[in-house]
Amino acid sequence: MKNCSNALSANLGNTRFILWVEPKALLIIVTSDARQYSLTQAQSDRSPLQPFNFSFSIVSFAKPWFLSFHHCFLLTMGTIGDNWGDDCSVIKDKGEISYIDYEDDQSVCSYNPIEEGPIIVSVPFAFVNGKPRSVFVGETVADSITIKNTTDESVDLWAVNIYASNPENSFTLSLMEPPGPNADIEIVQAFLESFSLEDRMIHPDDTLTIWLSCKPKEIGLHTTIVHFDLGNERIERVSFLLADDKISQSLVPRKPYSRDRRRRHEAVDSYIPGTRPTRTQGRGIKNFLLQYEIPSKIRVELRRKEIPSAVQEGLKRDTYIPYFMTLLNMEEIQLEEDMRAYDMELVTMKRKGYNFLSLEVPGLAERRPSLVHGDYILVKMPFGHTNDSVSAYQGYIHHVEADEVYLKFAPEFHINHRDGNQYNVQFTYNRINMRRFYQAVDAADSLAKEFLFPYEFSERRCINTTPLVPLTHNINEEQMRCVQMILGCKGAPPYLVHGPPGTGKTQTLVEAILQLYTTRKNARMLVCAPSNSAADHILEKLLNQEGVEIRNNDVFRLNASTRQYDEIKPDILPYCFFDEQIFRCPPRNALVRYRIIVSTYMSTSLLYAEDIKRGHFSHIFLDEAGQASEPESIIPVSNLCLKKTVVILAGDPMQLGPVVYSKEAEIYGLGKSYLERLFECEYYSTGDENYVIKLLRNYRCHPDILHLPSTLFYGGELIACKDENSLLMDTADILKVLPNKEFPVLFFGIQGCDEREGNNPSWFNRIEVSKVVEIVRKLADGGNLTEENIGVITPYRQQVLKIRKAFDSLDMIDIKVGSVEQFQGQERQVIIVSTVRSTIKHNEFDKTYCLGFLSNPRRFNVAVTRAISLLVIIGNPHIINQDVYWNKLLWQCVDKESYQGCPLPERQDLTDEVQQCTNQEGQSSGFEEAGQNQELQEPAVALVTEFSEPVVDEAEWSDGWK
């Protein structure tokens, strides 16, 4: 309180009041007639005593306020204890109440009645297991707020006001308990509610009860801030409710999340062997893989947090083998550690018939851990058991079924087993794939160096081409030129085909393969992709090409024995070799007869095992080469290439790269693909068509879907060539969800809740799941869009499972739901993206570990370029807005009047951050021709040429899903 010795005085009727104006000050005037006058338009930049016009409000109080005449309060803006300004809050200004992070804002989380002082105001709608309370949309829910006076004197409660709510006006106050759904009509009619309550007096030791009500009209987070003006103080309470519908309510966590703290046992050095699954008899493998044990020195160095010298020195032509061998050691040690996280204690097993024991492994159906036929586990009686001195027993997996594995141990173990016995279980990492990597790196010592370091071992080449007649439909001039260059190649170095999403890289390879098949009878081709689905896709394109018929005995689909028989489409099975629904590799004399073999990179090691000689294949095609690590990419190259072998890599370094589990190995080079590393060579970086061709015509996306990624990642060079007629195929169904019928990108803002359950560390957002289902229903109701036309992309494994569960309950089983990694190389008529994140704290965690969608430009690029006709983004705009790439997409939708949902955040221009990101990430990856480091037109950002790789697909990383 301050005397107004330097104040202006004035009269309003019979009332006299005082004006005090000071920079950054809020004025409250008290006069002798016990009224309070507050300025509502005070100009804080005026000097004291300077006259100005103002408006004011008059607030009456039932109890007289006995103060000496001509006293007033002078309050500094920003304090809350004595500050009763209408637009002041501990949390945020009224205009910013559109989003409060209940997990991040300390003023929300730190309420402690013991520390609050003599007047205790309770917090309504208390959290449940650390999360907002759940309510149903359309139902009224109320909770009491108690105001207890613990002092010896009466306290004036001048007012209770709802400062702000989101959604607006969704909360009300009342002095009566709101009537229930079965209340009498008289009680309902007598009930009064409002957004503010007038003054009351609270006597010593009395408690006043006020009711806060909410009737949510839409799903999502509902927030309110309530102010209590008590004496000279203001107390603030913030409340949250999460409005659910039937879909989201069905996905509520059944168990609170608790971090799984399983004790990790010491590694078992000796054990009694189990019984292996029976192998196919009749022939032996020609080339066996060596064990490639990890050197103890490397283990010791990594345990000490030291980086081995072979890695520190970097990649050179004379250090290729030790460099990659050491990176693979680092990766394998991380994989061992990850697998040990699934060790179990005090578990039981049940007899299954006479031969097997079954073990239930929670998370197995989600591949957490990933166990397949032929893997083994180690079991031992727990410490303190009468037989705890007995060695561990090895149990081989003979069958995998849902969350159960069928095991076979040594005969004595089965004899002594009782179903009530408890065991400690240790999972082991299957080294077979890592041994294949080691072998490929080792074999690179005999490989022509032109494949690995073309700029050091070869002169600039010039390819002679001949005219060709296209065999496939709709192939453009750039693609045909690329095919001519491939057919003109005579051997090393590799030839690269790169281009943005949807530019027909795979179709170009298919044309080249068919040209070789029809025009060169001696051509033998190995066609590889990093995943089974991608390899199947290429084979289907080859088999279904009109005008070209490939004979059945000329093409073979090579599959790993661990691949599930029932996941292969029936039209591909005739081109596979299997025995009792287990895939096999044919003997060498059968393999050499095929002219085209289609395989994953990894499974090509089976050709080495069968002793297929170097140079047998005239051409080796590596599709989606940007997704594989270099040791994986060179499995077919190291084992099967002579200098004359033509190797073709196709991919896009701007999309997702290799999956790497060791952060250190990723940083030091394992996260860089073979394709990306070759771009560091001058022959490729300059765009010489004797080494590389870039495809720029996009045949996938609607031009408006393509515009932003083209601008952000490809210098605006992409040319939209999608047939407009095909884009209009499902217009009627698509237009139903679009606010702007001419813009096929919709951003639906929703404030949900990040959740986990049980001991599963993966995240989900059930509110977003419900919104996904709602949009899919609208799209499917018309009958023109089939479920196969719709795809849902989300970054977390648990969100994938929750969305699938919701679709399964509605019998919508043909909609593909998966991570960005699972959609790379694919397309759908409609793509819906669920971003999941709704809290800042977890957003920062994602940035640190390169998880989720944020701070990962490559994942953004892939996610938004899968859609043909419609792209729908579902997410919290207040989180999305913080990422430089999603920020651009959000505000593009806003500008195009294609935003719906919760209130928007304050607009930010992050153009400078995009530029800064580009500058910090380093030098060119070989795209100067695409406009590197040049200013672009609307939006004015620089082309991003190099990114930090994600650690892994977080749908795998965060859950340990291998």
C-alpha cells in the first residue's frame, strides 16, 4: 500500500477517486465509499501525472472496507500475491491459455497445502496415476473446491472467477452441488451456475465449498484456471480433465506404468546343451560362417567408455576392414545389452506333450524380444534352490506361437521338470546376422577397390549407350536415359539412381531388369532390397508387367528360413522353395539356372553359403540402398562381384537411413549408408550422368502435398506429374473431411495425453487414436475408398498396437498401420499421421534421442510423401509448432484454411532455424546441383542436405522391438 502524494484526483458523480500512473504499474484505487475502481486500459509507458483517458469497472463488496481516505494500491506487473489485474496469471496470459503442459509447468504440479499458508484451497479433479481424470464426452462432471480458513480472524473472499478455460466456457462455478442425471426437475431448475461468484466472508476454522463443473462437448484435454481473491492475496488453481469417447476409453491403461527393473544376471559361461530343431538332410553347406567373436580388448575399451583407435582414425582405403569390424563390434555389444533387458526371474514352464516345455514371454507378439525358430534361451534354478549349483540348461526354440515359445532341453531337464518349478531365464542374442556383416566386411579385402573407393582407383569413365524401346508403360525420358546408362555400364564403379519419393526409382530398375532379360540371354541378375516387403514388391512388378512374360523357371524368390510362411502372398509362393512350410535355399546347381534372383540384402549370404562364385551375376541391383548400413549393403557386393560386375544402387539419401542401435557406432559412421558415402566422391557429387542420374518427376503425390517437401528438401526441383484424373478418383469421399476442398492436406489439432502402461516403455495417445478412427470412418462410409487405400503412420510401437486394436474392434483389419520405416517405399491413396506427443518434457527426450517425428527431418520427409490424394495430420499444434519442419506444414494448413481443432499457438517463423540446422549439419552430401546453401522462394528456407540419423525406428528402439 502506498500513499498517493503525487496523484491526480477527480470526481465521478458524488464519488471521489485517485489516479496513479507509473511505468509498468497496475493501478487499483480505493475510496471512502468502500468501492474499488480498477483501470482496464492503463498505459504503462506514460509518465506519472500525465493526463490520459481511461475506462474502469466498479466492484461492490458486501462488507465495508474501512480504510483511510485517499489510499490506493500500487502493484508491479507480473507479481501475483497482491495483483488482481484481470489479465494476470501465474501460468500464462489469458490469450495463451490455449495450451498448458500439465507435466511441464511447475506452477501446475507443485501445489502443496502445507506450504500454501493459512488459507487452504483444494485442487479439484485430482490426477489419477499422474494423469488427468477421464470423463465421457457429453456427460457433466463436477468436483468440489474447499476453501478453509485456518486463522483466528475472518477472511474476505472478494471473488471467485474462472480466469480462462480451454475449450472456452467449458467450465462453470456454483455454490450448489450440480444435480445428478436422475435429479428432480425442481432441483434442476433451482440450480444456478456461472463463470464467477460474488464476495463471501469465511470465519475462523470455517470451510466454504464451491463446485466446479465441466460438460465436455469434444474429446481431448480440457483445462481451466480459477482465481480466488482472498483478502490481499490471489490464489490460483488449475484443473485438467481428459474427455474420452467409447473408442478412447476402451484404450485406457489397465496398469500404471512402472519401469521394468529386472535384475540382469551375470553372463552364463557354461551350460548343458539342448536339442536343436531338425535340419533338412541330404546336403551340406559349402561355405560356413566363421564365429567372428568380439575381441576382449574392444569389450574392455567400451566398458571404460573409450572409443577404439580403429574407429577414431576414420575410414580410409587401408583401414576399411578394421574400421567397420570395430563399428560392428560396438553395435553387437549394444544388441547384447538390449536383449539382456528381457531376462526374467522366477517364471514357470508347462509341459506341451512329451517333447516340449512352453514358456510365456510377455511382449513376444510385439517382438519384444524378437525370438524365432532356432534361437535358444538359458534357464537355471534361482539362487537358494536345492539344485542351484546345477549348470544352466540351454533350450532351443522349436515353435513360436503368440506370446509362447516351445522349447526342447536336454532329456534330463525334461525328466526332472515339474510345472510348478521356478526358473531364472536369460535370453541370448542371435548372432547370425552380425556374423554375416562381419563376413561381408572381411570379404571386401578381395573386392575390386573401385567398388569401395572409386575416386582413388578408377579414371573418369564414359558410358556408351544405344537406343532402346521401352517395355513398361509411362516411363519418362529421364528414366529411359537412366536405363540406357545402366545397360551401357561395363562394371565398377557402381552406378547410382537417386531421387525424391515417388519419382519412379524402383520402376526404373524394373525396366532395366526387363531390358536385360529380353535383350541379353546371358545376363544373370541379383535384385536386392533391405526388407522382405520391398523385395516382394519388386518381384510383383516384374511378374505383372504387361507385354513382358518371365518364365517361371527363370525367376526365384530367395527367403530366409526364419520368414513366416503365411506372410507371403499366394501369387509369390510358386517362385519360392520351401519344405513343410519352412523356406529353404536350393542347392547351387539349381540356383545357377535362374536368370533373376530376388532377395533381401541379408539373405544373399545364403548364395555365398552355397558357393555361388564371384562374377556369376552380371548385374546386381540394390534398391532402397539408403536404408541399409554399408556392411549390410556389401553382403552381395563383397561375396559375388568381380570388377566386371555391374552394381546399381537406387535410393534417396534424404529419406530414412540405416537402423543403428549403438549411438556411438551411428555417430562414427555405421549410420551412413553405402549410397550416401559414395556421394562424397566427386564423380557422383557433381552429377556426372556416367555415374549417377537424378529423377525429379514425381508420379505419386498431389502437387499440393508435394510442394512443401520439394521446397524444404529438394530445392523446389520436384515436378508433380500425377495424373489429375487418378487424383480425382475418390474425390467425393475425400472432400467430406476437407474444410478447403481445393487443398488436400488437413491438420487436425488435438490436445491428448502421452501415456504408457505396465512395464512397456512405448508411448501412446488414445485421444488421437479415436480421432484417427473417426476420420477413417468418414472416408470409408462412401464406399469408394477401400481399407487398402488408407494407411496410418505413427512413430511409437504402442500407438501402432492401440490403433490396430481399435480397427480390429470395428472389423477394419485391412488398414495398414505402422511406423515411418515400415511405410518407406510405399504409398496409399490416403495417409493419416498420428504424431502422439502432447507434452513438452517428452518432446525434449525425443530430441535428445532422435525419436518420434520431431527434430528428425528425414522421418518428416518420408511421412508426408506417402499420400497420393489426401494427407491428414493429427497432433498437438503446440508441440508440432516447435519443430522447424512441422511448423512449416502446420502454418501452411492454417494459411490454406485447412486447419481444424484446438486453439492454435502463437505463430513462429523458424526459417532461420532451418538455415542454422543446415549450416550446423556440415558440408554437402553431394547435392550442390539441387541448390545447396541457396535461398529459396516461399517459404524462404535453404535446402537441407545432411541430417543427424535417428538412432533407430523408435517403434523398435523405445520398446526394444528388434
